Amino acid sequence: LRILADWGGELEVTADADHFDATLARLVDQIGERTAKLTVESVALDDGILTANLRVATLTGHKFPTGFPSRRAWLHVTVTDGAGEVLWESGARNADGTISGNAADADPAAFEPHYDVITQPDQVQIYEPIMGDHEGQVTYTLLQAAQYLKDNRLLPAGAEMAALPPEIAVYGEAAGDANFAGGSDLVAYRLEVGETTGPFTVSAELLYESLSYRFVMDMLADETELTERFGRYYREMDRAPLVVMAIEPVTVR
């Protein structure tokens, strides 16, 4: 929508700015109010180990994210110390569209697994489908896709993972995660704070974007006039993700 709005003249789009503003406003409202919610189950500090349990619950009647497999949602979590300095961070969004720590953004043949427990800043909980070809290699081309190597998109409430048909089943580590079930996912964040001076504050937000960095880079690898033009739009557009929900920071001593 942002590309269509910003380059509408070049793309011969007939909708005017008011139409795009209204549509974007509805989209932001839908994503931020009726898609998913993020809550803190608990935060504790014990023997130098800080543990935060976060739950993501869906409000939709289908998987989230859904639709075209370029979409992804992820958790961005930070912990600050008593001086307000960032002590630990997972899922930071970079200016070029990558997510810090995401294996797929660094290597087109790799992808970030689903996590039940996160202990390192280069581990990121990303809800997404990752397609594989008939040889089990990662692919971002629909006509080469033969299977899912990962599909941990959040299930709607009432969905029984074991009863889902193959077309909409859960794939990868999420399939064996007892805390990943119809309606929600519970993720534990554990880090050593050692002798660092507290109190410690945990902040978290659930972010969403319709075009993942690796999906775009894979498309741009085919150098044509059209992909070059789209690449220009992508590089110049506002690529900030949408905030599905952010929690009120929680402080623990």
C-alpha cells in the first residue's frame, strides 16, 4: 500500500491520496486492535537469572500471519539495567529491513527455528512460513515449493494441532512445543544478569510486516526491468514494521 501510494503516478494508480490514507488507517487499526495480543505471564529474578514469560494470543479466525508467504511477525524484546542502558535485546529491526539475529536474513539457505525458550540475543521468535523445494532446500519461489520446512504461524483458538490436515499443519520445532497450541504461544526469555546493577526492565512488542527482507532479496536476484523498479521502490519506501501490540514495561528487582 505504501508503494502504491508513494509511486501511484508512475504505476498509473487512479486512487487518490484520501483513498490510500483511509485504507492505511483501516489496516493499522486492524493490525493493532483485532489481530493478536501480547501479555506478560510472569517476570522473575532468581540467583542472577532473569526470566520473562510472554504469551502471544491470536484474535483472528485463521493463522497469523496468513496469506502470501512473504509475511512475518516477530517478538522484539529488550532488557535494560538500573541505569537505563540496554543489557539484552532480541529481534531488533534494522534500517535495511533485516532482523538482527535472524538466520534467514543473513543466509538465504538458512532460517530461524521456532523457540520455546530463548537465551541468546541472536535467537528471535519469528512467526512465519518457510518453504522448501523437493530436495528440502529453502526456496522463496512459489512454483518451486513442495513442502514447508517451518510453519509456526499462530493458530486460531480452537485449532487442534494434531488434527490439522497437512495443508495447514504446523511444521518444524513448533510441532513439538507443548506451549504452542491453538490460540496462543508461550515463550520464555532467560538471561544471566550476573553482577549487573538493577532494577531490570523488560519491554516487548509484537511486530508485523508484509514483505520480509529475504523474500524481497530473492526476487531482486532475478535482474529484470520490473524487479529493478520494485527494488528502487523498496529501498526508498518507509519499511518500518507495524506494531501489533506492545506491553507496558515490567520492572523486577
